[in-house]
Amino acid sequence: MVRRQVSRGDLLRLSGLGLLAYTAYFWLQYTGVQRTSAGVASILVVGLIPLTTALLARLTGTGQLSRAKVAALLLGFLGVTIVALQQGLAGLGAERDANFAFGALCLVGNAIVFALYSILSKRWMRAISPVTLTGATMLSGALGLILLSLADPSANRWSDIGRLSAMQIIALLFLILVCSVAAYFAYNFALTKTPADRAATFVYFEPIVAVALGTALLDERLSWQSLLGALLIASSVLIVHRAGNSGRI
């Protein structure tokens, strides 16, 4: 893999990718969660990201999609659904409500946007380093989010930042540095080592990590449904990666 100097065209493409992967992605995600629930979001985002990434990889010729792979991904989707049920699916009784329907549509779009990000990042990092791609896309994406907030008078409450406590500031820095910068860099680095559709399967572990942290830090009860979901997810990822390493899918 040969790295080269970043051109003006690269910067334009990375800026567009940042607007897609951060500005559009987080607007869709938070709008969807606001109109549905955390449980519904887990199913429609976490559950669909590996499936949409695999489908897009197949359509772009960067991955294969066999029956065995589809079955393994659906197994993981089932595991995510079982874990999400533990969070409660508030809002499911309002499927006919236009607000809920719009939120669900945003969450599906959110999964598609992440799939596009994975495929494009994988392709462009053949010549651009993960650090450069992560930094450039995050800068443009953050700028897009700031402009969106300024364009919405009801959400424009930047003065509230000055009233944050020390612990809230630490939490905010943790979200920025660990959950965003470090997490996306780690994912982009992983994309340089493995196909996008296989890397995306690890997204299935997100609700499992949330359950584990809730149990360890918040003394939440670990149910048999969560254990079953975790087992299905682990089996799904293991099947996809072992079969992929052997070249069968």
C-alpha cells in the first residue's frame, strides 16, 4: 500500500465524506432516537449496519455475499434484537404515527450512511493514511454539525456549555477524544487490514458492551436474554470471519 501526498481533490472528497459520515450520520441518528427509542435504534442501526455494508460491498464488487454469509449476519441481527428487547421498545405501539415512521426512516438511513462511509474509507485509504482520513473527515463533519446547530434557533444554546460542571466537561471530553476520535481512528485502521463488510460485523458487539458496562458499573441485572443475544452475536461474527479467512464467503 503506497501512501502519497494529499491533493486538493483528496481534501474535497474527504470533506464530502465528513459531511456524510458525521454531519448527516449523527443528525439522522439523534433525530431517529428522539422520535423512536434506544431499543428501536439498536435494532435499526446496529442491526442493519453489517447487513447494509455487506450488501453495498457486493453491489460495488468489493465483497461477496453468499447464503452462508447472509445467514450469519441475520443470526447477529437476531442477537442484537434480543439484547435490544431488554432496553424496552417504547414507541413500537405508534408505528402508524408519522413522527415514529420518520424516526425509523432516519435510523435506516443512518445505517446506510455508515455502510457508505465504510466502503469509501476502505477504498481511499489505499493511498491516504487512517490518521489523515480520520482527521479530515472529522473536521469537516464537526463544522457541518456546528452550522446545523446555528441554523436551528431552538437548538442554539451554546451558552449552556459555560454552565457545565467539571464532571460534565470530563464526560464531554471523553465523548470527543475516546468515543469519537479514538474509536473512529481504530475503525479506520481496522479497515486497512480487513474488508469493510467483515469489519462492520464487529458493530454487533456494541449492545453487548453496553450491557456488560451496565452490569459492571451500574449494577444492572444480567438476564438470560442478554446472554443468549451475546452468544448469537459472537457466533455470527465468528462464522463470518472464519469463513472469510478460508475464502468460502
